[in-house]
Amino acid sequence: MKLRMTKTLRFWVDAACGHLQRHHPNLTKRQLVAQILLEYERRGDAMRCLDRHGRIVWKASPRFLSMLADAERDAHDDLAEWP
């Protein structure tokens, strides 16, 4: 079964997967992605829902999206302070 995710969540899962692959070379990418999604769900960064076809889809939680927006604002503010 394919793990369906929103684009935002896919980006962060792929980044985490690349990091973890170096530490767990014996796991497949699918196993790593499944572990990452479960960890994100446990932390409240991701949630499962059903798409319009009744399939399970993973998406970033509102809390995670808010955290990303805050980080983006902070980065813009930091860049504005440079001479």
C-alpha cells in the first residue's frame, strides 16, 4: 500500500528519511518513512485522515503548520536585520 502524504509533509519526511538512512542502512525507505510518520503522529506533527476516495492520507497537523509559519517569519526577520 502506498503511503499518501501532502506535499508539505512529504518534504519534511523526505528530509528526515535522508538523515535517518545514514544511521539505519539496513531499513528500507518505506520502513523509514513509516517510522517517521508514526513519530510525527506521536509528537502531534502529523495526522491521518481520509481523502475523498476513502483512502488514508497523512497530512501535517495545524500545530506543525503553525510552527513552520513561525519559523519562516523568524527567518525573514533575521534576514531583514542583516546590513
